Amino acid sequence: MAGRRSQSVRPESADELVDSRSAAKSPGPVWHQVRKSALHGQGVFARRRIPAGTRIFEYEGKRISSEQADRQVASDPDDPFHTFFFMLSSGKIIDGNQDGNDSRWINHSCEPNCETEEDDKGEKVFVVAMRDIERGEELSFDYALVIEGRKTAKVRAQYACYCGAPGCRTTMLALSSRAIKAARAVKAQ
């Protein structure tokens, strides 16, 4: 989920590319490809230059309740804080691990090149380019994860961010500006 700053990387060979399952579902140009990321696991990369404002694809997956999400085991037992959940404003959750598409492989960055937007009905979420994205650049958005309870240093560490951006807040959690300043001060020591 977390990683280093977005960077321009081209595949060494065709073997590094992963077929885009979502390409068959959506008409128009295929903007992306999935391959190994220097940030974390798999990542999504621009196949071509993507203009700012482009709706790249929908974040797809099975709709589940928050109760169902709480009961599910994390996707990776070795990394129990790693999931493919995306919460909608309605409270429903999209589980990208079930019936999901390539969007689930987008890594977090504190200085992302993409953002997410819901449709007017609050039923769908789209990944949209915030700025022009160059061919080979890894796509990212700010997860700004929301969890219940206090965000102690231990909890923030469980959701650590390694994006390497100058403005990195050290965690993928949504934090208050005061908490972000404190986290940066600790990181600087």
C-alpha cells in the first residue's frame, strides 16, 4: 500500500507487464498497466501520457457492509493491515479483492498524482488524474485511511507510509494537522 514517491519507470521487458483485466471492461484508451512497483508489491503505471482531469478507471469490487468488512480476514496474513477496501460516503464498502480490477493495485502517496471521486449517486468511485501524468509514471492517491479510536504512535506505525515525498506525513491514516506536524518532527530525529 505504501511506497516511495511517484517516479518514471519503464518496464525492462514485456514479462514485467500484467494484462489489464479492466481494459476489456471499459471502452476507449487503456491508460494503465500493472507491474511490480518499487513502492510496494504491485503498482499501476501510465501506459501513455494521461492529461489532468482524465477519469482513468472505476475502483471496482463487491459492495459489502462495514460489519462484513470487520469480519473479513485481511488479504495478506503477513500484512494484516493491508486490505483492498474503499469506503463510500453512503457507508458501503467496495472490496477490491472480490470482483475488483486493476485500480486495487494503486499505491498510496502523501503527494499523489491521482484522486478519487464518487459519482452523484455515491455508488461508484473513479480514479482521476490530478495533473498530467507521464508515460511510465506510477499512479498514486492519498489513502487518508479513517479508523476508529486514538491514533497512537503504535497505530500510526501499523499504517506506516514510505512514499518518500517531501511532505510525507509518515502514515497512510488521515490525521489532523497537529498530528501530522508531530509525526514529521519524530521522523526528522
